[in-house]
Amino acid sequence: MQITSESVKIGHPDIVADSIAANIIAAILDEEHKIGMTVDTMPHCGIEVFLGKGLCIIGGEVDTRIYVDVEKCIRETVLSIGYRDYALGLNGNSMGVLNTIVPQSPDINIGTRANLGKYKEIGAGDQGIIYGFACSETPELLPLPFVLASRLMRTFENCGNPVFAPDGKGQVTVEYDDNWAPLRVATILMSNAIDYRHVPPSFRTSIEPQARQMAMDCLKDWVDKKTEFLFNPTGEWQAINSCSAADSGLTGRKIVVQLYGGCPGAQVGGGAIINKSPEKVDCSAAFGARYVAKNIVAAGLATRCSLQLAYAIGIARPISVYVNFFGTGVVSDEKLAVLIKEFFDLSPRGMIEQFDLLRGDIYRKLPRTLFLDDYPWEKTDKIEELGQAAAVCKDGEI
């Protein structure tokens, strides 16, 4: 059995779009903190970004008390990723910028302000279905193909070799036994734009061996002599034909990649994550659901856990909670769903406060990874409580 996970570099046009949106939200949060922001006065943002050849169009809705230079933020984001020359497909200094951001709808706003809404609490910013996932394959309690594919991208991002331009993407295929135990990496696929300005003609044939060595070193605990390595399978990818010069970029188009890499069992909800302020449960509950699933697996209550949360706009608590252990749970899925409601505050206010989601520096980190970092939602601090409650459940009580 083989399972593949996909990941992309920070210079991929879709992630550039996500980064622009995230950095604008981060800038807004920073300025709001200067005038005394609380959860009750937090800004509300839903920002969409489109990148075409030499053009950034930004739109969406924002409700805030402060001013941020959106165009400056866009340009600084693009430049920080490394796009300073159209020879790389995009140039943050001279790209066109069109800003169409408008105020948030008042009908949405009342549902997310405790002093305005029907229920007098911070309700979900929209309806939505959100999933969280964890499994015991890795110390991070994430699927091994996802962890390795993410590691591969960070290796190429941080290699310091200008030959490898910012835009790139890859896949890692892991071979499993019949008991879902990972055995080895079967295939590594790496596609990276090449900046030939840094490659003498006589060294063109040396690029693929360099990429292969980087990949094999990065994944050395799992590769073997039979591992297949594929690099730029079309045979050519010039940096001048990368990023938005070749493919448009759009916020939210890489949610499968960003969440769990497309691994079986790790489902994905219907909304983008990084381009929204955290009263939008597509954002906060993606972290909340992961937090719950990870703590369940860390507590030894299952080796695989998928959690579905459903929300209604303007209502704070999930309207449904569904958990699936894929037959690996020590108590029933139904009983665990009851325990989740008891031990986890999955309201927007609860998740914003617990995960400190009004910090701009968190938003700046999100485009690279949602989980593989020291985020508050990656903590496993509910193990003892869950273990004790599960022991009671096994005795027939809830």
C-alpha cells in the first residue's frame, strides 16, 4: 500500500496570495493592539488575493478601527519571499496592485459582536464544516507523508542556493504494510523553478544531482536504494516562467496541502483558513479540531482520529460534533463526542483566547505550516483529563 502527500514552497503563487492576506491581517492586529484591542473589539477580516502576471488584485471585507497601508504590505510580503525581479516570475517593486477591500456586511458583523448579536455572544463568523486529524505515525502525530513532504519543502526553501528559485512543489510517496505501519519512502517528486542566471552552461547537468542529494539527505531516515527520485519531470522549468508569470495565485486554493497533505482519512472542510480573522471558524476551528484530535491520540484513546465540527453563523458552540477512530478507539466514538463537548471550549471566543489567535506573529507563520511549529494548538495538555474520563466511560458511565 502506498500513500502520497503533496506540499508546496512559500514561493508558490497560491501561498504567496495566502501570505499577502495573512500579513495584512497581522498588520491590522498589530495596529489594533496599540489602541487596546480585546476579543470584543477585535477586527473582522476576510481577505481574498488574486495574482496574475505582474498584477495583484486584493478584495474582501474588513471591519477595523485603524489604518494599514495595504499596498505597502503587499509589496513587502512579495519582496520578503524573494520576488524582486521578473526574471523570477514576479517583482514586488513594480507589480500592479488593485485594492477593492470593502467594509464587512453589518448583517454578518452583528453575529460576531457580543453586544450586538441575537445571542449576546461572539458567534461563528459563518456557517461551516471543519475537520481535525491526528494519528500515531510520527512524533508530531501527523501522517508521515505529510510530515516528510513538508520537510522537503522547507529544505529547498532554506538551502541558500539561488539556483533554486522561490517557486516549487513536491510529493512524497510512503509505502505501508497492511497494518498501516510506514515502511519506506517509495518515490520523491520535486519540481522547482531554476534561475539559470546562476548556472554556467557547463553546469546545467549538475542541477538534478544537487536536488537529489538535498532530498535524500532531508529524508534520510526513510529512503533506501530503491527510492525513486523525480525532478522537474517536464524536463525544464525556468524561473522566468514561474510563480504568477505561469500560473495564477489565489487565496485558499491549497487548503488540502496545508491541512494534512491529502492523506486518507484526513478530510478537509469547505473554507480557506489563513485569509480570515479567527471569529471565522474556518480559521479558528481548524486549529481547535486539530487540538482535540491530537490530544485524543496523545492520550492513547485511539491511534487515528478524525473530528468533524459544524457551526451556524452567529452561534458560538458547534451545532454538531462527530468523531471517527477508524476502529482504533478504546471507547466508542459516541462517548468520545460527549467528552469533547465537556473538556474543550470550541466557541470562537474560547479558541481565540486559548490559542492566542490575535497575535500578528502567528498569522505571519501560518502560510508555511499550520501544525509543524510551536503553536498553542499543537500542545497536548489535555491528556490526563481525557485519560481519566475515558476510564470512567469504559465502565459504562459518561
